[in-house]
Amino acid sequence: MKHIFTIDGERADAWLSGHKGSYRLLYDGGACAVALTPAATGDGAALLHIEGQSVSVVLAVAGDQVWVHIDGAAHAVILHDPVRFLGAGDDAAASGTIRAPMPGTVIAVATEPGAQVQAGDTLMVIESMKLETAIKAPRDGVVATVTFAAGQSFDRDAVLVTLEGED
Amino acid sequence: MTAPFRSVLIANRGEIAARILRTVQAMGMRGIVVFHAIDRNTPAVLLADAAVEIDGPTPVAAYLDGPQIIARAKAAGAEAIHPGYGFLSENAGFARAVAAAGMAFVGPTPEAIELMGDKARARDFVAERGFPVAPSAIEDDDPATFVARARAVGAPLLIKPSAGGGGKGMRIVRDLALLEDEIARARSEGERYFGDGRLYAERYVEQPRHIEVQVLGDAQGNVVHLFERECSIQRRFQKVIEESPSPALTPEERDAICEIAAGIARSVAYRNAGTVEFIYGQGAVYFLEMNTRLQVEHPVTEAVTGRDLVADQLRIAAGQPLGFAQDDLAITGHAIELRLYAEDPARDFAPTTGPVLAFRPAPGVRTDAGIVAGGQISAAFDPMLAKIVVHGADRADTIARADAALAQTVLLGCVTNNAFLRRLLADPDFRAGQFHTGTIAEKPELLPDPPLTDAARARILGASALSLRAVRDAADAVPPLHAAIGTWRNL
């Protein structure tokens, strides 16, 4: 079964086919035999055997997310549920759901439910790691909800403000 | 030599708390750290001889709570408090309160902190003693007079809020016909950000370089400089890569700028470690400000001079003399510091957070880190995770070592600027030493990761798919296999 991954945010489809303890990786660019030998250190270090080569990697798994350090760089890989991934054509600008681009704290709220706003209006000012960011209206509309008050903290992708209606 | 104190409390967090702790313990002193609960799993807390919890309305507020920290220090038996950088390090009131509580403040005198903390006053003080400052105008009461003074300074002109910092509200005026409009905008931003619309204007140096000189002074009146650092590689007015010596200076310019810095330090009877910052460009050098504390980038100076600046600070704070003279100091080789930030360069350096699933510094390289595997990267503090400090025979050798160190530094669980730093090191202008404070902003092509090759994508997919399969197989396995599965569970 084909799996949908994203590597550093870019989609990549692949799957493993297993046979008697070894695996073949099938992906958009082709197919090859792959195997992984974990190091005895038990700290995520391993040797990846692929295309006749053995490459040092460091791996960490957290749920459906894998972090891979390979060839001198780290990559974030996410295995997606295909139904949810393919159904998630949600365009924030169109839907009026404004999500947090990063985790942080609300510094100031510049709007309230019922307020008429125009695209580009500042709705909220947030701070994350000492960086202030203005959260702006993606389109004209009327504010439906403001989820957080000044001083409250939130995670990345938390809904900060919603606008009424779906464009 | 006996240890200057029996015990020292470190009023800070992250990498600098761990770095100060190392020297405190190496000198045979007891190292005590304060920590907010959010920092329980950090190197300083894990390595300290004693760790004392502090609290506040926010984690940052806890580290800014001078009275609470002084009370904890007294209770823990500390004889001195090292404030690190940021937080309470340049707070004259805190320095006074530490002394009043019968402990030594590891930093300069409150008077020096106050004088240099007021940028306009510091600038006047320095100018009156004949040191070079950029032509400037300060707004006091009358806005119309300020416009005339700013016009007299001439273009290009940098206007900034008097109360400002961090680049907020700063505007560059290249056409004096737009001066009044730009002043109005800067005033509005100053009022919005700082509640204070008064402005400051100074001659703007095009493509400026940021060069700073490390100084040390003792209570006996000895002052030395430890040469310069170049800190021009910045994003959003925050430094990213620092090095020593600067590739921009001729030996004659180096001598001149270092002598100016030492002269400024002498003129304020400076005690302890400090840094005199300069703007350099078009053949001119201007005093910018003096930072009355240890700086983030002090390790490059330590690398090329062989000194431990924290050890020097502690001895000076105990009243001991420097013990060496200017002629005893020399630059050996070249050093570069790389700041590993929790941020995503491809998203305009947006902060990132996450669990530290793995952290493995490069072998054989000094890495001052504020994180450990199993910790958490929080949005409560600034995004600096670690400093990678490399020392080589010359600049080219150091750049090569720095790139190798970045490639070997493993940090999994959060997006960092590691790959961006490697692209900066590979940039031909950086390698040629031809850059300025706006270089990163001028090179947006360096921000995103380049597309993966098919071979690289296959490797990443293969490793990921196999490790996910292994974790799932392990979860489904029967108990006798647990020992073997343990290894896989860590993947």
C-alpha cells in the first residue's frame, strides 16, 4: 500500500514491500532494496543499507513523525493518514480560520467578535521566542471568534481567530 | 591560586548558565543555579552542585525577579552571583542589591552599568573624550529643532526611537525631502512599541559592519583589550555567526580600534568584562555602544587568546588583579561561533519548538548547549539552543572545520537553522570576507533548503519507512523479544 509522506513539508509517496525479512522500497523515483541495522548504542544511530551502500543515520520516531539525520542534515518526515491528507484542502485565506504560525503567547488582541475587518488588518499581536508577529486578516469579513486573550499561550496551528462565513 | 569564592550562584539559564557553571566547578567552587520549572531538564540544572527553583507570573519573569534570586542565593550560601547575559546582567539596581546583601556581583560597577546603559549619555561621554562617534541628533523637547538637527547631520540618516531596541521603529532616510514623513512614522512606531515617541538620529553607514572589542578591567585600574570580534552576519538584528579576528581589518586598523576600546574602558574606570561595539564602513569607525556584561560570542575571543573570560570575571569580582598585561595577549589562529537557533529560515526565521528527541554535539568541538536529549524547546525564551565554536589555523581552515562540525551536530525533534548556517559558510561572499549587517537580507536564495535529489529522497524515505515499521513491529511483538526490541524502540 502506498503511503503519503512529507519530507520537510514536501510530499513524497513511498511504500515498503517485505519478503522474508528484507524490504524493497518503492517510491516515485524507482525501487530498491533497503535494510536498517541499528547500532548497539541504542541511541538512534543506525546504518542504512540502500543501493549497495551503507550510510550512517540517526533516527528518532515520535508517533507518525520520524526525524532523520543523514548526509550532514536533519529532516522531518511525517507519515500521513491518506484520507485526512487528501481531504485537507483547507485554504485558511478562504475559510477565515486563522491559525498560529508558531507556538507563543498573545501580546495584544486588536479585534473582537462582531467587528468588521479588512484584509491586512491586524487582529492580534503574538510573541514567540521574543519575536513579535502581527496576525492579520486574510480577507475582508466579520470576526466570529477570538480564541485567546492577552497573556494566554497557544501551540502552533491553534485557531486564533475565525471570520464568519466561507468564501 | 585559591578559588576566588567558595560558591557562586548563576542567575541565568540555557547555554550560558551551563558554560559559567563549568568554569565555576573547574575552579573548585560550588556552582548553584536557579531555574524555572520549565527548565528542569537542562544541562545547567542537571550538572549544578545545587539547583534552586524560582517562580513568577511567566518563566521570563522568574529570571527577572532580582529580590527572589538574591534571597535564594543568600539561603544557598552563595558568596557571589554571576548574572550571565540578558536578564539581570545590565541592571544596576540588581548589582547594588547583590552588594547590599553581602555578595559579590560578577560584573562591572553599578555606575558603569548606568552610564553605558543610557545610549545617548554614553555616546556624549565618549564623544567628549575625543573618541569617534557618528554625527547625530537627539530629540529632547522641541520636535521642530530635532528636524533641523537631523537635517544638519545629513543623509543617509538612521532614525530610531530613543527608548528603542531590537531594531523596532528604525528607519533609514536617504532623501532628506522625505525626512519629516519618516520622522512622523518613526515617532508613531516609537509610541506604539515603547510608549515614547522621542527620536534619535545618526549618520547611517551604508553596508555597515559590526565590529566589537572585548575588554577586561580590574579594581586596581588595569585595563586590557582582547582584540576584536566581527559580528556582521545577522538576521533581524540578531547575530548568527561571529568570528575573531575580523576579516575586514588591516593590522593597523585592528590596533587603532582596539586602542579606542581600551581607552573608552579606561575612561569609565571599567571593572570586569565588557564589550565596546563599533560600526565600521567606508573607512570610518564609530562608537556604537558598550555592553557591560559577558557577551554571547565571548568564546571566539577565548579560542584565539587562550583565556577563560568567566574565570577572569570571577577573579576580578573577588578583587584580584588581572595578572597579565596587554603584551601578554596575542591572537592565535582564527575562531568562528555558529548560533544554532530553533527557527525555520525558509519561513522567515519563524521560531520552532518541540521535544529534543536526540542531541549529539560534534565530537572534538566546543559546543555550549542549553539543551539535552529528553528536554523540551519552549517558546518562552529566545530561540538559541547552542553555540558551536571552532578554532582553526586560519580563516579558511576554520570555515572548513565549522562546516564539518555542523554536519556532525545531530539535533532531532525541532527544525533548526543548521543547514542554513552551512549554506552561509559556503557562500562565496562570506568565504571572501565580503559581507555586512544586511548580507542575509540580501541573499534570500540562501533561506530555503534546495530540492532533494531522487537519491537523497530515497535514503530519507527508506530510513523513515523502516524505522516506522520497526517501531510498529516492536509494538506488536511478544514479550520474549523485549530486550532486542528495546533498541528499536529508541529509533
